Amino acid sequence: MANITIELIRKRSEHNEGEIGTLEEIALHQEDITKIENLQNWCKDLKILLLQSNLISKIENLNKLKQLEYLNLALNCIEKIENLNRCESLNKLDLTMNFIGQLTSVESLKDNIHLKTLYLTGNPCTDYDGYREFVVGTLPQIDLLDGVEVSHHDKLVAKQLLSNVKHKIISQQDLYEKSRLERNKSSKPLKMIDETSSMTDDDDEKSEQDFWNQPSENTPECRVAMALHTRRAQRRQDEAKKTPTVEKRPVKLFADDGRPYNMNRAKLPYELDNAHDRYVLTVQVYKFMDTDEIDVDVQPKYVRVTVRKKILQLVLEDEVKVDESNAKRLIGSKLLEITMPKVKQIIGPVKKQSANKKDTSNQRASKLTDEALDSKNPVEFWNITGERRTTTNIKTVGNEDFVDNSEVPPLE
């Protein structure tokens, strides 16, 4: 649980440059404060005091705040209205969602003649029969009760019914006190824990599960117990964040010998066009991403694109001119285009047609033309297939000793 300390007040008074003595407004909500203290001595000029969502069980130590106009004590553990009669300038009081069952305690606000707005929504006393008539009749100075305007007619009617309604209210609040005592006796007491206690993970998880699964009443004790368990769970989470985490393995961009690696940790689609005189890298980045989140680094042997701290690095086979390289983002698309001219452009021979080849083609064309002209002559169908060429016998002449042997086949 927390107390109102000088450090807490200075922390919440940054809007006043940390000066406490001249502070007129302070918000101390959701700090699990259990007691109101020190404010009337340190901040006497307070006009607005916000203490909602704490664990305050009693209204006290506010008598010296003569200029206090607005006091918010919603969502606390208050069961009785008291100790506010000295706050002469009090104009608005918010006691929403407390445990006020003693409705007659509103009589302590009779001396607060400037009180115009009062909120008691969510308290047990609002269920009493004649609740509104009693509050309006007891406090005729208020103009707004629980967000509903109080008219002059309502005040006159409440004043006439006040004496009869008061007896009802007293009897109903006595019944509430008795029923509350009986519930406390019959119900299983909540197991209170120390938020700074240390337990094993298994025991802690089991106790937390048992606590949140058990049924409970809407009482101040239950609200305090819930706050203790919540703070304990929050403390464990904070301790877990402080524990050293395993460091991620650093990204290695180069080998031990200085060679750059190819990597795409950004997981972006890309296309690298290797032309004879330049490289053109096209990367598909996010269409609606700010250009400030993109970084391009062109080096002679590699190019690196960093998108939201994720790296795309590509190795280039040929060196490029860094000073002449440029990057542009195409308007209306998600493409990032990086142009990198090469230092040594690839120069190849130009293919030319030879003259002989040209003459040959001309001869072939003229031959086809002649054949087309000859095709105009009439076709002799009986002479389509010409005579078959046969091999003829070769007669040897000039050798007298030559003997023509018929058994020897002729040479072909």
C-alpha cells in the first residue's frame, strides 16, 4: 500500500514546476493510497483534489483546506461522510462507488453552504426507500444530486417529508449494518497476503488462481484484498522485466575476410537487373510507409537497403560508380528503384552481315525467280519422272595382258 509522501506530490505537481506551496490542483488517483495525510499542511491552497480509485477508508485531515472546491473520492472504501464541515468553499463532492450505508452522515454537510453538487451513485444507501427525499431535505443547498437536477419544487416536497422519511432511513440503515455483520461472520474470510512476500512460481500461481476463483462479497475488505493481489502481480511483472534477457545474436553482414553476405532479413520482394552498363535494383516496399524509414547504402561491391531496421543486402559482381548511383521511389506505387552504373561496361563486337552472304542470298533469290518463270511452260505428265541413271560398264583400254574374266564382278 502507498502513503502520501513529498516525493509523490512533487511527481504529480509537474504542471506547477514542482512547487508544492502554491499548488491549486493535484491528481493522486490509482496510487492505492490508504490514508489522507499531509495535504492540509503542505498544500493549503488546494482547490481541486482528485483521490479516486484508491483504498481510502476514512475522510480525514482536510479541515485546513479552506479553498477546496472539488473533492473526488470515488471508488474508495469510505463507509461514512465526515470531517468536511470545515471545508468552507466545497462546491462539488463525488463519493461514487463507495460503501456508504450510514445515510444520516450526510447531515455533517449542512455547514457546507456552497455545496451544489453531490454524487452518491453506487453506494448501498441509494437503495433505501426515500433516499433522494432525505438527502434533498437535509441539504437544501444542493442543485444536482447523482447527476439529476434538484428543482425548487423537489426541495419543498422533501422538506415536508423529511421527518417521516428520516425514521425510515434510520431503520433501513440499521438493517444494513446487521446484515453486513452477518455476512462477514458467515462468509469465508479472505486470505490476506503480503505484497512483498516471496513465493515460488507454482505456489504463487496456485494461490492467485484460488483467490480469483473463490466467491466474494462487495465489501471494503474484499476491495483491499483485490488491490493487494493486483499490486503483487504487477510487482512480479516489473521484476520479470528487470531480469536480464538473452541478447539477440548480432547480424553478421560480412565474412571474416571482408566479403559481404547476401541477405534479405526484411523479407521484401526484389528484382536485380544486370544490364551491360548498369545494375537496376527494384524493391517492393510498403506503399504507405514513410520514406524516412528507408535507408539506401550503395558501395562498389554491394548495395544495402534498410527498411524499419531490417536489412536487404545484395552482392554485385561488377564494381559500380557510387557517386553516380541514384535511388527513387515511384509515385503511386510501392516500388523503390536503385540505379547503379558500372565502372567497366561490357563492350562486345557488333554483328555485321558479310558481302559473300549477301551475294549468295541474291543468287538464291534470282534462281528462285528463274524457276518461277520456267514453271509457266506446260507440264509433260508422261515425263515427270526421268530415266533412272544406271551404272555403266567401264572398259579398260591399253593393257594387252588384261583378261576379262566373267566370274570377277566389275568394279563400280
